[in-house]
Amino acid sequence: MAASGVVQTVLLGAAAAFVLFAVVLVYRIVAGPTMQDRVIAVNGIGTNAVVVLALLAAALDQPGFLDIAIVYGLLNFLMSIAISKFSVERGGVI
């Protein structure tokens, strides 16, 4: 069952807001200043991507987007763990 016009507009507006927030996080990736700031920003963008995919799935009545969101969320989590482990081994965190 597709979302009504108002609900669909609100969901698409929320998705647009999350995309704008992700664009703001790109500044933190570029500016840094530390590796940990960049990792958190990349993780935030990945999380926003998952939320945007879930909102689009609800707004456009496309349940396949939820499968993509779950896989992307798992990859985002694994990437955060891998980068954190790498920076700890290099002595960058503690």
C-alpha cells in the first residue's frame, strides 16, 4: 500500500534533510583535523545513507530498498571497526 500524498511528501522531505546533513559531514571529512573526526564523519554519512534508503522505501513503496539499507548498514559497521582497529594498531587512538 503506497503512502498518501502528504505522508509521501513528509518522508521525501525528511530524506532530503538527511542528505543535506550528509553533505555537511563532507566538510568534517575534508577538514579533519584528526583521523577519528574523519572516521566519525564517514560513519555518520553511512548512517544517513541507511536512513535515507529506509525513508525512500517507505515513501516510494519499494521494500527492496530496505534490503539494500540493511546490507549497507552492515558494511558501514564493518568499515568503522576496520578503520578503528587500523588506527589503534598505528597508535592513533590510545
